Amino acid sequence: MNNTHEGVIMIRGKGTGFVAHPDFTEDIVIKREALGFALDGDIVEITLNPKVLGRRQDGKVTRVIKSAHRELIGVVKEKTENGKSIKFLQPDNRRIHIRPLLPEATANDLGMKVVVEISSWTNPTSDPSAKIVETIGRAGDHETEMQAIIRSGGFSKEFPESVQQAAHELYENKEQIFADALKDPKRRDVRGVTTMTIDPADAKDFDDALSIQTLPNGNVEIGIHIADVSHYVVAGEPLDLEAIERGTSVYLVDRVIPMLPEVLSNDLCSLRPNEDRLAFSAIFELDSNAGIINSWYGQTIIHSDKRFSYEDAQAVLDNNSGEYLEELTTMMTLGRILRKQRYAKGAIAFEQPEVKFELDERGAPIRAYKKHRTETMLMIEDFMLLANREVATFINKKAKDQNKDLTFVYRIHDVPNPDKIEELATFVHALGYEFETKKGVVDAKAINQLMKDVEGKSEENLIKTASIRSMAKAIYSTKNIGHFGLAFGFYTHFTSPIRRYPDLMAHRMLRTHLDGQTIGPKETAKYQQISVQSSEREMEAVSAERDSIKFKQVEYMLNKVSEEFDGVITGVADWGIYVQDQESMSEGMVRLATIKSDFFEHEAKKYRIKGQRHGKVYRLGDEVRVKLVRADKDERQLDFELIEK
């Protein structure tokens, strides 16, 4: 076995590193003193230390191959050493174990959120020196924190001048562009068919619309129309190159960082009501059992007759009266059948509650609540999943018919890691649930049964979260392996090209294959590279979105110190239990030392703590009453005390 290995280092806790190695089931441990100049996320070379019987394999970093951090963002703090005041950076990223010294910082910098670059780091066991390159603002201020989250993810609200100019030119020439599109014999005119959009009430970019008509034979034609971004954004031009860099739009609690300039995302490409628009469509003839009789894929011209919010469309259905009642009823009936069929084949029902905020004019949260999921949201999802699955299936069938590989971008989801599934099984068994596995291999139907069993229970969200964490992450790839979570053999992302770059790629590739053209090896390699990059950007966007939610949750709780909350235990550790407030979904810590009634010990294998004298048990998933005793906006931390009965 080779004694050296290259990989990405993850640094946790107070500075312990972990590097995955193909020859070991567990990650290689890198102790703090063996990290060298490595930071979390760096690509490093490590050497393995001699194996010690009974101990986990460890190693040391010999060099940093590629740094993940060109700059660090954090708060300027002060400490005293040997009677001397020293200013340093407290990084926002809790996985950064160093505290860069700021020799040039002044008293005015204290408490400010800044961007720094490391200027000198000669001894890996000492903190480096750094210089402030930008001051974002006062730490804790709403705009400062949002800008820091955007910056740390490598995102930007502003577009380069060349990109803004390109978008402006498209807008200036929109009539001519549209007129040219109308002349394309391949583009189908479906403006005469009843068409509507159903989106969140505050949506500004309308990616998708649905059309519906009953055919003479009694079947129903459903058109799934997606904004034809590829007609406006040409491969290799400034708009396209910027979209590749961004990869995705980012949705923070108070704003969207769009992938495309707003003149495109909210206007030219957006399927706005009462306006003719260019679309890329998947049109299906469905029988009464939602079986696909015929399908057609191609570019279209549509006219949306109505813009519904999810709630408005739901109200029409619930009240059995209102605009387009018949059309909405038919779509809902077909959507329910598609959903039922999907779950019968093993798709996993992983829906989890999302937290939403009501903000005042300064951006401060005045309300935090769980987002209500209407059935109209599920119905739209049903039809988007249908389009995504069928487009990918169509490409595969075309490839088989032609007896050759056809390059395409898939959304893939691998089967779960057996070790993680066994950990999940141990966890849910400890909470009293059945969960059948065979040496780490699990059937999707078993996971679905578990989701049904926990529905409505206090531990529902907890077990769903643990189940999601045991799964592989869904990613983009030109190599198809199917989608485990949806139980689809072929799946792509086709339905959101305004906000996801892989969907834009899927449109271009589908058009290429419809035209009978081929995609060569060089282009295929480029598409795969963009797929990998888009997967990474997606994860960074999700991280930024979570950071913004966490900050707002702590800020929301700031003026609620000493108030009591109903919570559920979401984690158990040697030092305490984690509790999530059931309304705002804010999570905080109850330290064991603060529970006065007994001395509690952590029983890790049973996912609980137990009192030594009285035997009182608190376990994962238990509902508890807690009082908030501390909310720290800088640390993004909440401390609770248990209200004991």
C-alpha cells in the first residue's frame, strides 16, 4: 500500500483533520500538530504514520496541493498576551482552526466584519499574520452579515460590465429576437391552449407554466413549458460564461442572488402572465390513469392566461369554485396519480418543513414560522418530475434506437453507503422503530415505510434529517446511474434554466439530439467538468442559504431571552442535549451542568442522557419545555435551560 495519499482535508472541532482514503473504511485522522499549513477544504498530500494496533490510522500533512481559501472573513477581536494588546481575526467559518493576527488593525477595526488575506505564515504551529483587504461593516448588522455570507460563498449580486451590457442589448433587441423565433419552423405555437403559472406568492421569475386541454379522444394533453433561456443565452458568450461561474441562483432569507441578470430572469425569459413568451416544452398526452400515450419535445411560443400563487390555486380547489376550476381539478387528479405511482415504485417522501421569516424594514426578523406546503405545490412538483424523468428517458431511448451513446447531463443519486445505513438502523431502532436492512443494503420502500411510521410524531423531522444524512448527495453528471431517492432510472434537471445552469445545458443538449447532431468527446468532457462545478456551486449555495437562516434564527431569539418554548431533542452529547424550538426551528444547547435535579450521564449507544440518582431519561426525539438563557449573534449560538416537570 502506498504510504502517501492526496485528498480533501476536513477539519473539525478544535483542529482535528480527517482525510478519506480508499483503503480504509474510516477517514485518516490528522492531529492538530500534524496539520502543517492545511486549512479545512484544502487539497493536501498526507503520509500515513506506522499503524498502531487497536487505534485508528493517523497521518500528517506533508504539503498543501491546492488551497481552498484565497481570503478569510470574520470579526476583528482583541486579546492580551504578556500585557500587550493583540488584534486577531475570529473567522466566521467555524472550521477554520487558525486565528490570524492583524498587526496593522486599529481600535476602529474592533467589532468590524472584515475580509483578510494571509500575508505571512512561516510556522505551522503558530497563527499567521494577515492584512485587512476590505471592511464589510459592523458585525451583527443585518446588511453586514448578509454581505459576509454572500462573499464567503464566492457569490455576488453585481454582474460584470460586459455581462450587464450583453443583457441590455438583448432587452433592446427583444422584438427582433422574438420575431426571428416566430419564423423558426421547428417552434410550435401553443398560444391558443389554456396556460397558467402556479408559483410562490412572492415569485418574480417564472421558470415554468402548465397548459391543459382535453383531446377529442377524451385524453388530456398537459404541456410543461419551461423558459427558453437557451434562445437568449448563447454558449460561450459573456452571459453564458458568467452563468457557468455562478452555477445557480442563491436564495437568502431576504434576497435572491440571481444566476442571470434580472432583465433576463424577471423579464425576457420569465413566463409572465398575459404576454407571449418563448419556451422549451415537454407535451404529454395522458390517459385517465396518467399513462403517457404520446409525448413531444421542442421549442414553443406560449401565452400564460393566469398567474396563480400556490395559495390562490389551492383556494379554488378547496372552495370548488373560481377561475379555471375544471383545469385545476383535472391537473390535481393527474398529479395525485403520478405521486401515488412514484411512491409505489419506491420514491422516498423526504419532505421536511422549511422556516420562513417576516422581516421589518431594517431586515430584522419579527416572525419566524414553518412554511405551509399546499397540495398545489406538490402538484407542480409532480409535473416537473414527470418532465425531468421523461426528457432523460427520451434521450436514453433515442440512444438505444441509434445504438450509440448520446451525451446528456443527468441528475444522479447513488445508493446509500452500507455503513451509514447500518448507523441509521441502529439509530432508529434505539428510538423504537422497525427498519429492515441487509448488511447495509436497504430497499427504498423500507425507507418510505419508516417515513410513514414517523409521520406526525415529535421525532419525525429528526428521523427524516438522519435519513437524508445517511444518503449519498444528488449531483450532476454526464454518466447516468439513476436516481435512488426518486426511484427513477433516468432523471435530469430540465425545468429551472433561469436559476440552474445544468437545466440550461440540458436544453441545449436536447435540442442538439432532436436535430440529429452529435456531441463530440471534447464537448462531452467540457459538459462533465461543468456538471462537477455546478454540483459544487449548488452545495456552496445551500450552505449560504443555511447560514442566512441560522443567523436570522439567532437574531429572532435575541429579544426572547428568559422566554419558554416547546422543543424536541435533536442531539445528545457528552456535554449536553440539543433542543429545537418547534415553531421557529431554532436549535440551541442545554448543558448537562445546568440540569439541577440530578447528575446526568450521556449513554451514546442509546442516544440519551440518564440521571444517576433518579434514573430520569431524556432521549432523542423527546418533547421538552425549555427556557432561553442566552442568544449570541456573533457565535450563532443559543443556550437553553430545561424546564423540569
